Amino acid sequence: MKTFDKNFFNLNNFVLFQKKISFSSKDDQRIVTHVCYNVNENFIPIMGTSLVSIVKNNPDMAFVFHIFTDGFSKQSENYISQFAQKFHCTCILYVLNMEPFNDFHIKVARFSRITYGRLYMPKVLKNVTSRFIYVDADTMCVNSLHELWTLDMDKKAMGAVSETEDAVKYRAGHLKLKSGKYFNDGIMLIDIEQWEKQHITEKCFSYQSEPRERFLGQDQDIVNLVFDGTNYFLPGRYNVYGGGYKAPSDSVFIHWTGRRKPWQMVLTNFDAQWRKYNALSPWPTITNILPIKKPENYHDFQQWGRYQKAHGNMAGYFKCIFWYSWLRIRYKLHI
């Protein structure tokens, strides 16, 4: 297990700078609610849609959005400012020094170490708020957050939703978790005092420099190793996987886990709803409803084909298989 000197976790070693963009009213009497994201520049527009979904479904709450990133463009800053102005809220951008995260493993090249930023958030916010909701960028809020925000977690440091039964068995087994439990960290309610008291950040960082083969995921495996079932388990409606497949009527967050994303194609009502929130955001509106015919998108046509077949459209299914096969060949041959 990796160890650190006492100054390693100081703020000045992690936060390069922060920028506050606020259009909140000083006499706003609504409940102040803190929500956090960690994103790189490419995912800021995707996060923008998630931001809109939260404010549109929670008019009784005054939001402070804490956005942790490894860098952002002037254009992204302008869009975030337009969002804050349009919806009368506050956005605080934190640019993290990524060097302290370098020894965390990366599952595949397309992933970013900024996902590990969530492990350090409580140390940045401990003098700002007593709790916050962490939200992945590829989620959409479809209901009120009031019950989640005011939830009593019985002095647990963090609340999250269990993974699916098969995923729990596979991942908990691989990590050799004593509890046999495993959660998804895409939505978390964090009690900062308890998090700090239990030294969760420090324990997470101690898993740096471990062999890559020890893990199946990234940050999610790390926090599951640290908590090993001692976290608070939230009801499933707070993190509905698979883009809302079989979502209960009282769902709060729809989460596009897996490859298929609503900004790539529209197959379901939740995909279409995501597009509506996207159109309300300051970011450019995404208009394609079918997969884009690029070699790296071949797997999208596989998903699209399965959907067509399930709905009895065999002509559409065979069309998808053609594009899947052709684009996959091009992808493998780099043409």
C-alpha cells in the first residue's frame, strides 16, 4: 500500500486554481444544494445536459455546482456562464493538478484520470458544505432531489446504489470483498465530516501503484475496496442503469452505463428526453438520432440493430448488421 507525507493532501498540492461564476440571487430563500461533477474538456458539453436536467426538475432548490476538471477552454467557460445566468445558479470550476493522481491505474486508453477527482472533493468542500451529491456527467435527473439531499445516512460517510446482482457477484469476487457487496459510484451522497473522520481519501490513495490486473474498473473499484460494504446503500431509483431500462416510475437519476449514450443515437423515450434537456442548454444542440457512420462507431450499429430486431423491424435489423460489419472491418484495418 502506498504511503504519503503529511503535506501531500494539502489543497495547494491538488487545486491549481478555481473560478466562481454566480448568478444566484442574494435573497433566494430556496434550499441551497451542492452538486459535484468531475469531467475533462470533452465531457463538459455532456455534463451541461445533466446540469439542465437537475435545475428543471428541482425548481424549489438553489444549486451550487462544483465542477472539477483537468482543464477547460474559454468556450466551455462561456457556456457554463450562460447556463448559470439562464438558470440563476452558481458554478465553481476547480482545475486540478493531475500529478498526484498519476499512480492510479487507467483501465483503457480512452478513459481519463480526472474520474479520480471525486476522491478528493470532500477535502476541497469541507469548509463550504456539510454534504454534497456527486453526479456522473452521463446521467439525467428526472425527479426531485429533495428526499436524497435531506436523507439521514445514520453517520455513514457515503451513500450509493448497489450494482446489478451479476455485476456484484463478479466484481466483489474479483476484488475479494469480505462483504460480498459492490456499489456504482456514478451517484453518491457524501457526508463530508464522516468521510474525513474515516480518512476515506487517504485510504483511496493508498491503492495507487497497485498492479492493474487487480482491478476491473478504476475509481469505482478503489472506493469499493475502501468501504467494502460499510457505506449506506441507496434505493435503486437514485441510479437507474442502462439508460433507464425498466426504470421505476419514481426514478430520480437515469444513468447511461455501458457503451450506448443518448448523444450518439436515440432509441428510447429517455434518450429523447435527454435530447430535450440538451436543446435547453447553451451548448450546441445534438440533432442526429441514428448512429454516425464512422469506423469507431461500429458498436453503435450493433446496439441499434438489437433494438430494431426487438421491435420487429427486420429490415432495419439487417441494415444495421451491414453497417456494423462494414464499419468494424474499417476500424480493424484502420481505413
